[in-house]
Amino acid sequence: MAVANVAIVITPLLFGYGEDKVMSISEKSIEYGSDKAAEKQKALRGSGNADESFQKMAENVYAHLNDEISKKIFEARRLFAATGDLGYITGLESKYRNLSSDMQVYVEKIQKDSHCLIYGAGRAGHYLAGRFKGFGVNVDCFIDPDESKGPVDKETGIRVITEKELHENIAVYGDKTFVVSYPVKPVADEIRKRLIEDIGIAEDKICMGIYDWRNNRGQYFDYFEANDNEVFVDCGCFDGATCYNFAGWCGHKGYDHIYSFEADPENYARCKELLAPLGKCELFPYGTADTDKKVYFASEGFETSRIISKEEAEKRNFEGVTQIETKALDDVLCGKRVTFIKMDIEGAEYDALMGARKLIMENRPRMAISVYHKYEDFVTLADLVLKMHPDYRISFRHYGYDDLETVMYVE
């Protein structure tokens, strides 16, 4: 479903608001990680109703949008939030999305109702399978050299075959699209080589890598120009790449300091080693929130690691769940100068911004904040930063084919 000809309507409707008000989501709109909050969000979308205060919040955000691209993205997310129809986002014209050339290849190859095979039945493969399912792509099977993962993947129910089985069934699978899920380029390149030379898969049938599939690599740094003496706060360090991208963005101007936060123990250990050569970079093993507390955490050693509720931890039988400490940026960085804050923390952004109010009020930093983890984030997070500085200007950029990777830029 395309959105190019849909007029923006902020008043009187955002989510089809009528006389029957269902609930308010304008207070601390997200009680992050709770089943109760998830149920409320589902009910809100199902009813199509939103309260008047949320309406006003959306109007205020829209009035602060910086350009036409931002308005188009706002419109697409508004309609997606109201209906759940992903077509409002996938139907955005390419000029309104910051997609890499690799991404365009995926858009052409991975279409609704098409069929693909994913190489790798690990975390990245599961993640891709879930995203593909969301926009109607059929994953026929995983390919994995580990025979113990087959014949059926326990998490997804998708069949798992080996390279040998693929070779034996080349007539069945050879004309489909192959997606290599391994994010480490040398490993992915070796797999690609084997698929072409040993099994006989045509080169143009292979798509490479989860990052190439989803992100423009300039994400977070392609909107602003670096100033002298930047001080960066990276909430959600994951693999350290964003810190290096920040350093590259600063270029010959250099930078004064980096404060990086990564709560996943596996990711933290990896980043501690990877970031050591960078210099002027402090890494903290905390989540960022509104206060100091201990919370349950889905520790996946991947970028989807996140704070979860006690209820969700219990449903998982605490498998892969640990407890982490969260800290307020106001406490950790009290008195520090900050020029640029990036947050991509799987839905915990509201709490993290609440915990950085003093820092933001005093420094007025530019910010790049992910606003796609919860369907109302594109309004509630923007409204929150505008309460801190009413003269902030807001821009949105979208870096994914589906609903992932919408970033709010604040200046």
C-alpha cells in the first residue's frame, strides 16, 4: 500500500480518535517491558482510539518537523500505528528512505510471497526469518553445517538442511534466493564462495549479510555535520561499530571523548577489547534508564539484547536471562560536557531520556534516537525532548525496508 497520495491529517484524527476514549498513553506512555503495557498497546491499536492528549502531543511534534521527508515518514508511521499495515512503510518512495544500494537489491529480490533459504540457523538467521515473515516472504529452510540443528529448527519450526542436502536437491532450491545471515564479512564471503563454486548457486541469487540487508551504514551520522571537540554518548554499544563510525564522522576535527554503554555481558566483553585501540573512550557495563535499579535482561549476545519484564523472564524459565544494573546518564555523567547522544536500546529509550533530563537541559546536545521499537515512540519520544527544549527541531530518517530503523534526529 503506497502512501504518496495520502494527505497528512493530524486533527482531529491520529488513531481514529472518537467519542469513546480507551486509555491515556501520554503519561509515561511506556511502562517498558511489562506485559500489562503490551496488552494496553495491543488494545489501543485494536480499538483504533487514542486520547485527546496524545492528539495534541502529535500535533506539537508535527509542528516541529524540519522538512518534507520527516513529514512523509511521520505520516507513514502514523498510519502504520493506526492500522498495523506494514504497507504504509514499505510503500514509501525511495526518496523518503535512506537505503544503501545493497538494500535496494534486497527490495528487488525479497518480495512478498517470494521464497528464500537462509544460511545460518543461529541468532541472526532466526532474526531474519522473523522479519521476513512480517512482510510475507516464505523461508523454505535454513542451511547450516551443524547437523544437530536439524531436521527442524526448534525455535522457528523451519526445516534445516546441510550443504550436502542442498547440493543433492539443487533442482528444488537452486532458483530461489539465498540469504547469508552471518554478519562477519570474511565468514560470509567464504560461505558465498562455497555456494557458488561447490554447490552451483548462481551469484545473482545470493544476498549477503544482515547488516547489508537492513541498514545504511551512515545511520546516526549522515544527517548532522561534525563540529569541533564533539563528546559522544553511545547508549547501546552492541559491537562497538557506532563508536568507530563516530570517530570517522569527526574525521580530521577529532573528538574530545566517547562514553559508551553496553549492558549485555557478552557484548560488553567483546566491546572492551574492540574499543581499546580507539582511545578517549570509556565503556560502562550498564543499561541506561531513569534511575539506578536492577532489571531482568534477555542476554542474547546480539543487538536484540534488551530489558524484559519479570513476567517475560518467567515465561522463558529464565533461560538466557540475567539481571543487569541500569544507571541514569545524569548520575554517571554529572557535570560532563556532552554534544551528541545516540540511543538504540530496544524500547528503553523513553526511560533513558528521562534519566538524562539534566544532561540534556544543560548541554542541549544533538541527538539520534531510535523511534521504532514501540509503535507510539515516534510521537512520545519527540514530545519528551521538546518538553526539555521547546525550540528543538525534529527530523526523521528511515533506514529499513520494513518498520525497523526509523531514527529521530534532534537539533
